[in-house]
Amino acid sequence: MQKETINSFFQKVYLWMFFGLLISALTAYSVFWFPALFAFIILTPFFWVLVIGELGIVIVLSMLLTKISATTAKVLFILYSFLTGLTLSVIFFAYTLESIFAVFFIVAIMFLLLSLYGYFTKRDLSSLGPILFVGLIGIIIAAVVNIFLKSSQFSLIISIIGVVIFTALVIYDTQVIKKFFALEGKNKEVLSKLAIFGALKLYLDFINLFLFILRLFGKRRG
């Protein structure tokens, strides 16, 4: 009975994650057809409003999850997916549609295999947490530094390391979500919010893995 329950929980996690990706993809692709809207989003201070809004939602869902309702968590996740779609619209102007769809398909297969491994593995991956966190902070710092350096070689190194880190994070976060269920498996309200939080973690892993691989193998527009 417990196995069926945990399967149901993960179905909700994956469905919400897929829903978030769908919202982001449709939003980004829609902006692509309106260059004036894209210019307003990317080339004006409104872009930083979006970024701050995205960070704020992640903070709320990560740190204040226990204090908000499941409905609020769902609304925030949908809003986050929409805002991310607006900022991701830049990839449709930077890369060809063929390479975007090809990379997305590849990452989808990678994600499925990695997440399944994280779900079924018997190895305790808790020790990876601090290492991945440090690596994530390192990537963020390196990316900020490279804004000023504008080094293509440094960007390549960052992308390769990013792929490694987010590949590991898919596995690690899947196991963490599984542990969430083990701790709160009898509380439906908490599980409903944890499904959203789990979807957000995997959504972020998927998006970042996609972006890093796109930077490595995506075909830029001439």
C-alpha cells in the first residue's frame, strides 16, 4: 500500500513539473513571435523585476512552505513558471528552433533516466548535498565574473561543470523528494505542498541542465 502511495506522490511531482515546463515553453515561444515584447522584457529594467520576482518565489516556496497553503504554493509555482518563460524567451532569438527542440529531447531522456536512478538506487546520496551546493555557488560566482571577462573559453568550462553538477542534482533531488515522502507520508496537506516543492526542485534541475547543454551544443542563429 505504501508503494502505491509513494508512486502516486511522485506522479503528482512529475505532473506538476511537466505542467511548469509546458507553461514556460509556451510562454517563451509566444514571446518569440512578438519582437517588441521581447525587447521590452530583455532590454529594459523590467527584466530585473522578473529576476527578482523569480528569486522571491523560490525563497517563499523553499523557506516558507510550511506557512502557506497548498493552493498558494500551486499558484506561486504557476506564476514562477510563467515568469521563467518570459526570461527564457531569449533562447529562441539566440539559437535555431531545430537545435532547441533537439537539445530539449535529449535532456528529457537524460532527466528520465537520471531521476529513475535516483528513485530506485539504494545508495544514500546525502553526502553529495554539501558538495553540490558548493559547486552550485561556484558556478553562480564564475558566471557573474564572466559577465565582465566575456571569455568564451571560461564560458565553455562553466557549461561543462554545470552539466556535471545538474546531472548529479537530478539524481540527488529525486532521492531527497523520496525522503520527504518517508517523513510526511501520512499528512495529505503537507504532501500536497511537498509535491509542488519537489516539482520546483526538479524543474530547476531540468531547466539548468537544458540551458548548459544548449550552450554547449546548440546551433546559434547567424
